Amino acid sequence: MIRRCGGQVRAAFGGPYALDFAAILAMGAAMGADTALLADLLPGIEPVIVNAYREAADDGQ
């Protein structure tokens, strides 16, 4: 589930800046995930995913 949420980002001209929590929670519910646990984990995971996008952009990927 966590791997799949990497594509659910909010982005602007500067690139991704946040995860779309509503989309991730809906996807988690559809997949049968524990949405309460997912909601608890998302704030900690969000900066890791957003920073990975930024680093990839800086590397030209």
C-alpha cells in the first residue's frame, strides 16, 4: 500500500509538495487496508516521498 501511494501527490509548478491523503485513504479502503493506521502513518511517510521526488528532479530524472 505504501509503495502505491507514491503516485498520489499534490504538485504545482515547483513539483510535488504533498501527498493527496484523501486519494490514498480511498485507495487504502478499496484495498482493505486499515485506514486508521494508514492515516496515522501518512504524516511521517509524506516528507520521505516528497523529498524523493525532489531529489529525483534535481538529478534530472
